[in-house]
Amino acid sequence: MIETVTKASKLHMKQTDSNRSGKHKLSPAVEQQINENLRLLYEQQLQADLPDKLKDLVARLRSEGEPK
């Protein structure tokens, strides 16, 4: 899925650049689909749990920063 969304975002960027020069215009349906795919991708990333290694690092940094 990430690869698909990445390809879609690259296509969107190219077409957006083309829009600025007046060559192409994306249909609202295509823009909506790209936006939805990007939102889903990043929403999943935000929902994902941190790997244990990073959790341990965060815990260690927090405990080191506590006043003694």
C-alpha cells in the first residue's frame, strides 16, 4: 500500500507542477482519491506502535531527565 500511495503522490506532484504551467488538470475525483490514500497512509503510521527498541530508549531518556 505504501508503494501505491507513494506513486500516487509522485504522480500528483508532477501533475500539480503541470497545472501551474497550465498543461494538465486533475479531475476532482482523482484529487480526492489521492488525498484519501495519503490520509490513510499517514493515519496508519500515526496509529502504529513504536518498536520496543524505541520505547526502551524513550523510557531511559525520560528516567535520566528526572530530578534526583
